[in-house]
Amino acid sequence: MKTLFRLVCLSLLLVSTASTPPMAYRWFNAQGEPAAWETLVSQAAAADVVLFGELHNNAIAHWFQVRLLQELHAQHGNQLVLGAEMFEADDQVVLDEYLAGWITDQHLATEAKLWKNYATDYRPLVDYAKEHTLPFVATNIPRRYASLVARQGLPVLDSLSAEARRWIAPLPLTIDPELPGYRQMREMMGGAHGSNADQMVAAQAIKDATMAHFIAQHRHAGQTFLHFNGAYHSDRHEGIGWYLRQTAPTLKILTISTVEQSQLDSLAQANQQVADFVLVVPDDMTKTH
């Protein structure tokens, strides 16, 4: 009897001291309330544009991008349009040729400016589009032009040829330097108005505006456009979303952000209202690159 009692006590002790299995992610809504994946999918399916803001080196975010793509394709079929920051607009011809099966993935890798983590993180999205004959839009400004703006300021784009300006948002570009995201960027660089920090803000804005331009150009009535971008391009409904609303204020835009936290029990106050849905991942999660 004593032996049995000791075994029961030992079992209770083991249960009480066992560590809780770590969580890899949690979803929250903008108010910090836990959100169900089914709710996110339902609202994304009803949107005109979905901006999925990722952390570029987080595998959980990339996995959910594929899952959301599958869910929206199941509901919208060929009325779904894809696009991504990770492809520069002047690579559209090469990307289209790959999607059509005219060139191989080796040709795409050689002739397009693919990110170093393309094979692991973005190829699954592109190959899904290829398999299901979905359009995939290269939305980002060619980085050489964004770099030019960062060095010399926005007016330098006026000197580009008409051919070059095809891959950029229409000029002149309106920038609201007091948008919180742009203001924070300038402050992080320790710059005031009229400094080099303004040029960095302008480089960020021309990226945001160009992505918004190509989303609007390739999305037609009745379609849902699923766009993949760094979270900082769409957080707090700024960036891409802000530029989309300048020309289409009634557009239904749903935003998703990815954030890191040391704990996943609740959404930190600083991360509330960052997006309509927030994917929280541990800050010690293994990075993909």
C-alpha cells in the first residue's frame, strides 16, 4: 500500500513539474484578442487586397503564406491574383515566361534578381501559381532606382528615361513624411527634415507606392489580390495600403503582420493595432537565413 502511495505521489510530482510544450505561433486580431485561422481566412476571402506582412527569415510566416494561398484559391479559383515585393517589376517578363513553362527554374534564377532565400521561402508560392495558372505580379521597384533615391533624393527619378519609369509608380510622388512609420524611420536614423534621412524615407515611399501601383494595375473588379511583403511595408495600414487608398479609398484591404515576442500568451500592447491579424512567433525562433 505504501509503495502504491509513493508511486501516486511521484506521478503527481512529475505532472506538476513537467514543462509546458513551447508554442511556435499564435494568431491575434488587432485588439489583441486570440483569433481563429478560420476567421482570418473568411475575412481575407471577402477582401479586395490582402497584404501579408512577413518577417523575411521566418519559416512560420512563409508556411502560413502558402496555406492562405491554398485557402483563397479554393474559394476564388482563377479570380485570385498574386504579387510580391520579392520580385522587381522589370523582371515581370522573365517571371511570366517561367509561369508559362517556356523557361526553366535555372533560367529564372539566372535572369531574374531572385532573393537569396527564394528557393526555400518564395518558390513554393511561385510554383503553386505556375501549377494552377494564376497570375503572379512582380510589384517592387527595381532596387537600383530605390538606391538612387536613397543617395540623391526623389527628384533624380525625373531624369530617367520613359522606359525606366515604366517600372516605377507614376511621378510626381506624394509623400506624407509625418506618417508614423516614415517618421519613426527618420528618427531612428537621427535625422531631421532636409537631411539624408529624408532620402531614405523617400526610397521607402517609392517602394510602397510602386507596389501599390502594380497591385492596382493588375487587380480587376471581383478579384482578390494576395500580396506578400515585409511587414514594415503594410503595418498600421500605412505604406502600400496608404498609397492604394489614395486612388481607391473604398478598396477593402486586409492586413496581416508578423511580430516576434518573448512570450505568446498575449499580444504586447506595442503590437496591437499593427494589422487586422497578427501572427506572433517566438523571438528565439530559428531563422531561415
